[in-house]
Amino acid sequence: MNLTLHVWRQASPTDKGRFIAYEARDVSPDMSFLEMMDVLNEGLIEKGEEPIAIDHDCREGICGTCGVVINGSPHGPWPGTATCQLHMREYSDGDEIWIEPWRAKAFPVIRDLVVDRTPLDRIVEAGGFISVRTGSAPDANAIAVSKEAADSAMDAAACIGCGACVAVCPNASAMLFTSAKVAHLNVLPQGQPERFTRVLRMIEQMDDEGFGNCTNHGACQEVCPKEISIDVIALLNRDYIKSVRTGTA
Amino acid sequence: MELQSKVPGGPIQEKWDKHRFEMKLVNPANKRKYDVIVVGTGLAGGAAAASMGELGYQVECFTYHDSARRAHSIAAQGGINAAKNYQNDGDSIWRLFYDTVKGGDFRAREANVYRLAQISLEIIDQCVAQGVPFAREYGGLLANRSFGGAQVSRTFYARGQTGQQLLLGVYQSLARQVAQGSVNLHTQHEMLDLIVVDGVARGIVTRNLVTGEIESHLADAVVLGTGGYSNAFYLSTNAMKCNTTAIWRAYKRGAGFANPCFTQIHPTCIPQHGEYQSKLTLMSESLRNDGRIWVPKEAGDTRPPGDIPDSDRDYYLERMYPAFGNLVPRDLASRRAKDMCDEGRGVGHGGRGVYLDFADAIQRLGRDTVEERYGNLFDMYQRITDENPYEVPMRIYPAPHYTMGGLWVDYNLMSNLPGLHVIGEANFSDHGANRLGASALMQGLADGYFIVPYTIGDYLAGTSFEPLTTDHPEVRRVENEVRSRIDRLLNLDGTRTTESVHRELGRILWNGCGMARNATGLKEALSRIPELREEFWSNGKVVGSGDTYNQNLENAGRIADFLELGELMCVDALEREESCGGHFREEHQTPEGEALRDDENFTHVSVWEYEGVGREPREYREPLEFEHVPPSQRSYA
């Protein structure tokens, strides 16, 4: 099939940026979206043009490196699927596809489709961990964890840190990302000692980074490649209110 | 090159304890005066950086990713081994040690493997304390499964995302140290060279991938946890950015490269489906616990799998290895799949695939149980192939996956270059000629959390350091070499993309130095690789400039290094006139087609010293001794 791609090109963070149209020819339905981009980019290099900057790595939907907005939807149309796992059988001959970077105040564009997501790392640095020194752990089976708690922690911990939740949110909030980390650690017995300081510090950092607040649109859970539910946001809010009221932290 | 393994004396069970007591300690107040560079933020590098930061060293940590949570450790699916014996099925440190030495086909250092088995216990404790959500039983205790040929259930797992969860544990520990200021994290920085002053590793040269800036960083010790080099084959299960550059640069500065031909081909990957294919996707080996592998009995049987009755199917692993069946080690499972396809009995695109069938498991356990165990893998398979594995058997084929070879290290995980420590997949490691399933995560974390933080103290306390600044002539020289190499790459203005050169290198290596090797094929590869390298440097094409985010330039540099490494892999494979583990020389096999070792002549580690591009490297040997696990013909019948 042949497709028309409208790709966001932006040479640097300060460049204004614009859509440029490219023809993608002889695209096979078996290709992944990124393989289609590979072929396009190799063609550009052959012509001596600079390829489109697009970040990606594992191509198995787990590293969280990739992610672009495809026809208005972060990671494209398939539910529970990162950009790298989207395949071209989704499209038909003659389709036009608009490809843009994540857009959020906290995620400045580095180049073309690549943005700076280090603010998410700083949210984790603020408290998204359990303070345990290497070598100081008790026997692994000394702490029993109910299967329900372990399963719900795992559901939240599945977050790949891609930032799609921020990109889709009208407030560019990082609430789903932050809540997923809080929900992972705060339901586990090991996470209890720092439970309330964790939530306060992470929220404070989220605000400082310029992410917006959550106003319950729920778009984040629709585009999350790991289908993390906004239930985690309720859990964060519960712990946040408790910690503010009791003056923890 | 001097190869002193530095294995401590005494009974094997006491070596590590004794060594920990004998190692020198750095006074707590002095630790912050030592700078340590860690390159890589996977399980090994991230764990080392976090643990050394906690101890009080000033750690400078580098990754080419945009975040310390992206390294390819994250993609490991199946699990992590530990000799906890929580299942009461007869596991022990000794058994894990024995299995690992045997599984590695008697080409690993016994003392290192024993230490790994010992430390496996602490790793699980550490990860649970960090909040890693391992699978649990209803009583709240940890669940285990049997994995990749082990006859005990010693594998801990977090659904099919164990690597992700372990790496997040590491990343969170690292984040805590970054917040405390003990670790200075440099994301988007790629190591492009090693600085060696007076024979001692003292720093690295990096390129800032966003600004293009070239910087020298100096320290008292350097730790490389930069992963494996399976991407030399172009198509592998590794992430797209995985490369050999860090260890290759160290090799070119004098570090010995051990057993480069020991590469692992993983049996259960989704087969290739087109020329444009950029990578292969692994399906966890845990699938072999419940899936049955088969091909049609007759070559050329093109019926859809559902129309082929049981009587016309060959469940060849169950037939050939009745005791282990579908759970034979990876190298055997891979080679037998290749045999079936070579006989014309392969299925799918190009006849390069075999079936992995869950029909019996679904009947026995119910669809819900199968979905609970493998749901995310089945979903991933369906997204890629557009086939539903609950209804149609999966098609799988072997793919390059892991490299047992790497930089040579002694018992302290230090290379022959003083100060240069190498951990995780980047070193030649504890897996010998073949790694068992669920052991890579174990080794990465053992090296990072529990070995190098101790041994580096011994090195630092026992070494006196001359003050060094970035205007030292040797530092300037290395930095200038990095700059001129980048200029040379940017000046490539031929007609051929570097990607296409990489694809060709991959085909050469896969055909000549892949699942099965022979002298003729290796010699052919050895004549073609230098030609291809010449083609790269004379007719390659790189666009853009050096002072911007330039992925074309990044890739070109990595490919240039693969073009040199590929040659070394073939040289090593040709020199090793035996078959062992993942290294299968067709000239050396038993009448049944199994790997035939030559213990008399090859019970050693081959360590190569760089002599210049295109020049035959020099081989050194570290003899291996087996006191506790006497070498035997591996038998899985």
C-alpha cells in the first residue's frame, strides 16, 4: 500500500516546527509502524536528507522509549499497544497519517518526534522507591504478601514510563504515571513506612515540573499501552488526603 | 597480557566468605574521596551504581538512554533463578552450581559459578524488600516455576515481565541515590572510548547525544555494565540500540576479549517475516513448560496445522529427549529446530519455523489458566503475527539472544587492565558456553549488588592514584581520536546506508558463525567481513552534523565497531576446534548430532588481545579446572 505521512519536523527545541508530507510507498501490512518509519528514513538518507528523529529501542512494548501521537492518539489506534507494536495492517492504501511528538509543557521537544521526559524520572527520585540498603533485607519469605496485594501492585508496576498519559491529558497531567508508582508501592507491606511521605513528595515534584492537575477526564487509561486503570489515581488521592490531614511528611 | 584469575584458596564453599574477609576496606570517611564511573544502567550497572552510591563512593553513572529505566534488561520475561528451595523439591546452592556448570558445558570458572549460586539467595531477598511484585501463592509466600530445563522449581517471576520489575527495583534504588547526590546520573551520554593512563583505566570519553558535545570524565575506577553484542547479527532479540562499542573500545585499549564466539541462540522467537524486518521478538522460554513443539512428519506437508492429525506430527524433542522433552537446554532446542527446517519440515514463511502448540495445555488446564500464565505473551504474538495462539499453534524459530562471551575478568570482576571492572552480560561471565534460562538476571544483579561493590573497595584501598586532569596528554589524545573518528563518519558520502551494511554483516555472521559453524563457512566469513568493512568506510553514507541529536551518526559508530567484532567472533570460532554449548562446530559432533567437546585441548578460556584493525589478534589462554563437577558428556536423553 502507499500512504501519505504528515510528520512533525523540528530541528531543535527553539525551532518553531512544522508538518512535512512524505510518501511512504510499498508498505507491507506485516510491517510494524516503526519498520515503516525505518524504510522511510533509509530512503531519506539515500537522498542525502536528514532522517526523522524518532526514539525507540526494545520494539517489544516494554522499554517505554517509543511513543508518538498518531492521528491524534498517543501510540495510535490499538488499545493496550505501544507505538512499536502497532502494525501496518491497520491501514489501507491511500491513508493519510499525521505523526507528532508528545505535546506537554513539561516535555520539551529535543528534535522532531523526540521529547525530553526526564521530569518523570525526577518524580520517582522524589519518593518513588522503598528505602532499602543493599544487603539489609530479611529472608524473602519473611514478609507474607497477599496474592491480591501482589497482583494489584503488579498491575500498577506494569507502567513503562512512556508518557502517553501526559500527552493525551488536556491538562498535561502526570497523574496516571505518578499514581501507578504510588499504587505499586503503597499497597505492599514493604512500602508502608514511607507511604505518606512518598505520596506528598511525588505530588509536590509533579507540580514543580509543570505538569497539570487531574480533572478526571480518564483519557490516560484509554491510551495507556499497559491499560493501567485510573483506579490507581483514586488510591493516590486517598493517601494524599490522609497525609495532608495528618500532617505527615 | 597477564591472566591471573585470582580465585582465592580454600574449599569452594568458603572462598567468597574468606575473600570478603581478606579484602581491604576503604575507611567510611574516605569513600567519598573516590570517584567511580559506571557505564550502563541495566540490572548490573544500575545495581552497582546504586549500591556503591549507598556505600559512600562518588558515582558518575552514564547511559545512552533518555532514562535509567530503559536498558534491555527490561525485556527479560521469564524469571530469575535462586537456590531458595522454597518448593522443598531438593534444590540447593550446590545443585544450582552444578546445573550452571553443566549447562555451560564445562567452560566456566567453577569458583565464580559457586559464588553466583550462593548470592542468588540474597538477590531475591533484596528484590522483595524493594517491592518487586513477584508472583505469590494464596498463602502470601513466593511462587516458583521450573524453567528452561531445570528439574527443580527455582525460578521467581513477575508475570512475563520479570526483567522489567527487577530493573524498576534497580532504577528506584538508583533514583534514591541520585536524589541524595551520591550518584550523578548522565542520561543521553554514550561512552565512545576508555582512557588508560600508565596501563590503568582512569576514565571514559562520552558524546552527549543531544548536543553532540565530547567530554572526558576521569575517575579512580571504571565499571562497564554495557550488555551483550547479539546485534552483531543485525537480527536478534536485543533492543535496537544494544551494541558492543563500550567493550570494543576497551578491547582496543588493551582489555582481553574472552570467548567472543560463545553466543546463544534462543529457541523460541517469532520467525522472520520480511526483508524490512528490524528485529526479532523473543517469546519467553517458559512457554516450553506447557507448549509442545512439533513439525509435520513429512517434508512438504502444507496442510494447516489443525488439519494435521497427531499421527502425522513429529513431537521431535519429546521423541529424542524423553526425560527432558520440550525443556532441553536452549542450544539443543535451537539446533534441533534448525535440523527440522533443514530437512524441509519447517513451517511458515520460508519454511523457517516450527510449531509450539498449546492445544493440549488448554485442554488439560483450561483456557483461563493458560491465559493467566502466558496471556501477555499470547497477546504480543497475536499483535505481531495476526494469528491467535489459543486457536492456531504458535510458530517459533531460534534467534540470537545473548552473548556468553565478553571482556575477560578475574574473580574480582576486574579485567586485565587495572581499574576496569566489567559486570553483567558485558563480561565473559559465569555461563560458560551456554547460559541456562533465568540465569542472566541472576548474574547481572549478583555482579551489581553483591560483588563489584566489595571488590572495588579492595582495588581502591590497595592502589595509590596519581592526580589526573583532563589536560593530561593521554586524555587529550584519546579525546582527539574520538573527535576525528566522528569527523570521519560524518564525512562518509558514498551511496550505501550504514543500515544496509549492518544487514549484510548480519547475514554473513548468521550463515558463517550462527547456530552451526564449520571451517569453510568461517573462513568465508573472514574473507568477506574485511571487504564489507572497507565498503563501509569507502562507500558508506552518513548525513547530518555532529553537534545535534543525530541517530544516523550514533548508529554508524556502533556498526563500525560490529564490523570489527564480527571478525573476532569468527577468528575465535575457527580457533576453537570443538563443539561446546552454543558453539557448535559441525566437524565435531557425536553420531547422534550432539556437541562433542575436546576437553584435552580446549578446557580453557580463549582471551584475545588487540593487535590492530585487520590484523590477527593474539590469543592467550586461561586454563579451567573442574574439581567439583567432573566434565561429562552432557546428556539430556
